Amino acid sequence: MQIRELTLRGGYGKDGEREPVSEVHLEMGDIVSIVGPTGSGKTELINDIERFANGNTPSKRRILVNGVELHEDFVSEPSKNPVALITQHTNFLSDFPVRRFLEMHAKVRQSNKSNSIVDDTLNFANELTGEPVIPDNAMTELSGGQTRALLIADAVVIGSSPIILLDEIENAGIDRTRALELLKQYEKIFIFVTHDPRIALLSDLRIIMKNGAMQKKIIRGDSEKRTMEEIEKIDELLTDLRGRVRNGDNLSEDYMISKLKALGYIA
């Protein structure tokens, strides 16, 4: 089945009232962020999307593909399910080496380019994490950041899933800007659950959650694109500071002043 569009039809919030946002329409290539405070219903929304809810979940939402509800086979049969969910919980039962794990997945997906696609997947993963994934290492030896990077790369490059849900990748040491740059090269729908302003403002659309309901949807405009330029400067400074702390470097006052001057925040 070729997916062209995804429609989220609103249901009810925790108070039993209709969701203020009655419908969200997404097309292939869209990058979307779901934002809101803890307990606002972000996880329930992505769970509804993953299960292709048809009024049978607590929210009573309906998820349509190409304007229609999916047959139950697409939800219950893993080989047909068009969704890949990358969660915060990434424990592996397999202790296969990374390359072997990826080769097996490529064969399951019936790829006739298993060697090249595995290399592409590893290259993609290593663009996302500052700690390279070693192909001969066991899956169980990977750090949290390496694991999340590898799973994202695996879902995008090897997996055939046209809809990818990513839950708070900012917590795993992923290079967020580079991740979004790479993801935009693929014609898929990417939906992020995030608290990170940089991911939210780099998305084409964000859905605001509160009290278990979609409160509003915001399409990124020119003003936010300009705001994003300043946020990138601040975020790059924080990234640099994290790196210096990890390396055991001192964060002197003179160093901070020089960095702030270079960014144009002080004269």
C-alpha cells in the first residue's frame, strides 16, 4: 500500500470535551512535532497513530490513511504495519554484532543490496552521534545515544516504514539539527514527541497538547525561522560547553566572554 497522506481526526480530551483541533492533515515529507507539558497526552497521541485508532481508544480519535481507515491486518501484522516507533526504551534481547543485526533486517526486508544498505545505515547512524557505532560491537554494548541513532537509521534506511514516530530523541545525545537535515532527504512522515525548542521550530508543523487534547496546530512561519537562527547560536554554545565539560576542560570567565562576544551578545 502506498501511503500519500495521514489524517488525525480529533476525539476527546481528559475532561470529556471535544478536542479544539478537529483534524490534522499530513503529507509525505512532513516533519511534525508534538509538544506540551508532562501528562498533556503526547504519548497517547503517538500511541493512537501507531495503532491507527478508529474510535477504539480512550481518546476516541480516528487515524486515516489516504482518507480511509486501515484494515485491521495492517495494525496486527508487523510486516504490513507502516509505522516505526523509536521510543526512549531501547533494551535489546539480541547480542548479535551490529552488522549482523542490520544484515538480518535487510534480508527480512528482502533488500537485494544488503551490503551497501547496511553501510549506508551505519554511516547515517554515525552522522547522528558523536560516539561512532562500531560494526563488530554487540548490540547490547551500545550506549543509549548509539542505540537511538542506530534505530533511527535502521528505520529510515533499511525499514520500509513510511511513518516514523520518534519519542524525545533530544535525551539521547543525538545531533538534532543534523538528524532533521538527513531526515528531510527521505519522503516519509516524521513525527517527534519533544520538549526541545530547536526540534519544534525546525519542524514544519507542531501540535500543542494540553489536558489530553490537541489544543492547536502551528505552522512554522518566517518569524519563527528568524527566531530559529538565534536559538541555533545558543544551542551551539551549549553543545560546545557540554563537550568541554566532558573533556575535563575549565569553563573560565574569559572563555565565556569570548564566546558571547563571538556570538554578538556582548560588545
